[in-house]
Amino acid sequence: MFGNYFLYLVFPATLFYILDWISWEYVLPWGKLNDWASVSDEAVLSYAYIFALFFYFLRFLEVLLERQDDGAEMFEYRSRPFAILLCAFFLFLGCAYFFEVTGGLDAWSGNYSETYLSKKKGYGLLNFLLIMWSNFMAFWLGFYCRTAERRSLVLILIVFLVLGFCAYLQGVKSRVFLFGIFFSLPWLAVARLSLKKGVLLFLGFVFLFSGAMYVRSNGFYKTPEMLLEYFLTYFNTIFLHDMILRDMPPDYFQTVGFPFSKWMTFLGVASPDHMHDISRWLTSIYYPSQWFKESATQQWPVETELYLNYGNYVFWIAPVAIYSLFMGGLYSLRFRCGPIFLFIFMSELFVFLSMFRGSMLQWIWVFNIGFYLLLFLVQRLLFSRKVCMHEAS
């Protein structure tokens, strides 16, 4: 959570003032689009308020539910190598099919950005399955490398190649970083994060983000100066929130029903796509060409959702407390139900972090639950459990 607020508040604000102090000559016409000196006090205070609420709620729950657990019971499980290989093969077939139906080689190599943004329409369920399964595949391979007595380099290489193909189709920018986190999770889950490791993790993120942005922009952001200025325009959620504070009064339950509208479409009740998500809706108002022509969105922060659905700041406490309780419960159970639950906890942690650029209740949630249930049903096909001596006796 601190990392999220660092990226979207501390880092770009600090970068802006450093560049201003050294009289930076901007390369991009939109490089100085967001002026941090113009951000209202209310926007900054609302960010600080939500950070403080989540921090203290989660810290309280961590202390309350803390249980000394080094994950030893979870690491009694072993990944099944043949199952990994078989699932990697089917994942590759799914990606190949998705690659072909969304334009094929000409589209993806000719204009990657446009193809990624606009050619996926109609294949949302397939795209969701490929994203979730590739996330799990990265975790599954990491668990295999962490626990296997003998590792197959051929198997590891094959899965890495498949995941590379998945990352290319799924946006590159965040996918490589997420795959790295999921792969490393069996080690990270029992490690302590120091300041040095945190700095290295941040630098790694910046490096991967820059490389991915180069690919996604078809090589447009090709110089360090351009990439540096891009950071100022990308981490812009506080400016979007400030825009709402100026233009709209606080309200109650204005957008909280959007996910239900999306779910009703599965029952045949039609509704416009931009009415299924707060960021889609606000993009259609403030940046209509981005949504209606490119199917792209700006990402409003959770502070905006709270402002438009829970009115007075004091009423923000209840939804924050409920979500904190949910995440605290998942954290306390992360080692208790086998490796599948550790993956679920990490997936929901990323959903939690994405919430800071979106909604607390997202329509995709029902599909996440379905995927998790599927993993539990087939857990014995994916993992075996090592019989300990005390159990055998």
C-alpha cells in the first residue's frame, strides 16, 4: 500500500519539483501537463486520509490475527512437472488463438498499441482466463523451483517462453513485473522486506516499466528524457480526483451499482459499456474520444469512488474497514490451505492495489471467485503432498 501511494503521490511530485528546480527543458509537448503546484489541499488531504485509514486498520488486524507461521506446512506440497508442461501447452494454444483472432502478426507487429487497446473487444472472457492462468502459471513454476529436489531446465525454459508470449499479448507494461512477483512469491512470502530490498524492487519496477512502455508505444518513448517525462503524465490519479472535487458535489451511491449493471448483461439486460465501471464512466465524460474511439480509460482513484458514493468523509470509514477486514482475513489464512490459497491471497492483494486506481467492488470479481474455486477443485492434480515421517507413522 505504501508503494502505491509512493508511486502515485510521492514519486511524481518529487520528480516534478526536482525537474522544476533544475529548469528542465521538456521534450514532450505534454510532459508538463500536470502541475503539482496546482493540486488542491483537499485532494492531498483525501489521499492522506485514505492512506491513514487503511494503514491503521490493516496494522491493527495484522497484530490481532498474527500467527507465527513460517509456511513449513505449505512447503510440504510439490508441483507436478507433467501437469505444468501440459497446462503450459494449453496456455500457449489459448494465446495463439487470441493472437490470431485479434489481428494476427500484421496487426500486433504493425501497430501494437492500437491492437492491444481496440482489437480485444468480444474476447473479454478468453482474455481474462489467459491473464489469470498465466498468473497462476508463473506462481506454479516458482513453487516448483522452490520445492523440487530436481529441476528440469527444459521445463523452466518452456514455461518462461510461454509466459513471455502471454506478457506480449496482455500489455507488457505491468505483466512482466507481475509475473516476476508471482514467480518469486514462494520466497517472498517468508522473507522480510528491508529498505534495501524495497529500493531494489522499486528500481526493478522502473526498469521493467520503461522497457515495457517502449514496446507498447511502438518505440515512441525511446530516450531517457521521454520516459522520465512520461512518469509525470502516467501517475496522474490525484489530478483526476481533483477534477471531480471541482466539478461534482459529494454524493451517495452514485456509481456503486455499476458492477451489478454489468452482471445483469449476462442475463440479457443490456446497458452501455461505460456504465459498468467508474473510470469508464468518467472517461466517457471528460475524455470521450479516448473511450468511444479507442476503448481506453483514464484511471480515477478510490478516493473518487468514496467521494461519489459515501458523501461525507466520516462515512468513508465503513467501506475501508470492511475491505481491510477482508484483506486481513486473507493474510491470516495465506499458509493454511496449501499453495492455492497463497496464490489467491497474492491475486487479491493485487486487486486491492488496483483498487487505488478504480473501485472497491469490480464486476470482474465474480470471475475471480469462479477461477479460485476451479483451482481448489483441481488442486490435487496440480500439486502432490510430501508425506512427512510423523504422518507416516
